[in-house]
Amino acid sequence: MPADALTIPLTVGEAQGGTVNPSIRGRMGAQSFGRVDDTVLVREAQRGNHSAFEELVRQYDHAVLRLALHLTGSEAEAQDIYQEAFLKAYKSVGNFRFECSFYTWIYRIVTNLCLDHLRRRSVRKEDAPVAVDSEGQEYDVLDQYADTRAGSNPEHDLMSRELAGRIGMALKRLSPRERMVFELKHYHGMKLRMVGEILNTTEETAKNTLFRATQKLRVALADMR
């Protein structure tokens, strides 16, 4: 399948105009509505069906772009990673052996690209010691992480924006892998087993990485009230 045959839409959600190609539907028999199974689409793409891969792009474009945007913090860089990820998947789909889901596979491609990107621009810092608040109690603001990102606390909008800014700065103190695990677990809601699969490591390793990331963020945000 020639790589130059694919044009990834710059605006997500536009592949196939939001509909599934009839030639793909025809292979689904009685299934006429709803999402086409990834396995069917991958097998069709492996047969050279360009429309099948475009449908895979349409089904995962928002998730891929959102992950890249959260990890890079730059729309332009996220778009570059988005394009590169699907182009890489397109070139390699013939070698996909169904040992994992397409979801896991495309996330693995994206996370590897983001890790490479973060490593290139990352300045590693030494771990800070464990900190406590003025009353001697550990203060954990990480429970507010998802709500802050989602802007779901309008009554404390100013405080939320400040916290979001502090969290963003604190995330930059993490190693690329620590940040990746924290993002996938706390913002994308993935189980550690899935995080381990995506990062091609064990669940226990992902758990230990998450613990280190959490400790660093608690230190960085310990003065927040």
C-alpha cells in the first residue's frame, strides 16, 4: 500500500465525511448501522482498501489528536504528531498481527512519537524531597486535576486557572515516561494494565512510574491551598 496514497485530514473527524464507505459495509452483512469493528477495517486495509483505513482514521482521530495535544501542549506539534502517527500506521498496517487491539497499537505509536518529542526538548531535573504543608500534613491537589483541565468548577474559575497553570508547569518537571503514564491514567482514564500495554511494559512498572510522577507533582504543588 503506497504511503503517498493517503491524505490524513488536518481537521479531525472529516475522513469519509462522517460516514462509512458502502464497500466496507457490504462486507459486514446484516450490520448496517453503528461503528464497524476495527478488526474488519484493519483486514480490509491490509487488502489495500484505502477507504477502510480512512474509516480507522475517522474513528480515532479525535483521541489521537487530544493525546498529542495534552502531551506536547502545542497545537502545531500535536498536529505534526497526529499526521506522523497515522502515516506510520498506514505504512505498517500490513504487518499488524492482531496481537493487541488497533486501539492499543495506534496509542502505542502516538505515545512513542510523543516520548521522542518530549525527550528532545526535556531538561531533566533532580527529584525534590517529599514536602508537607505548614501544618505538617501532606496536601494532595491531584484529585482536582481532571476537573481543572475540564474547567468544571466555574465558581472558582480564577483559582482553577491558577491551579491549571501550576499543574502544567509541574508536569514539565516529570520525565517523559512519567508524564506519559500520568496523562494516560489520570486524564485519559486508562487502567494501568492498558497503560503498560501501550508503553510496552508491565502493569507493575507502570504503577511504579505513576507513583514517582505523583510524588513529584505533590512536591511541586504542596504550597497550593
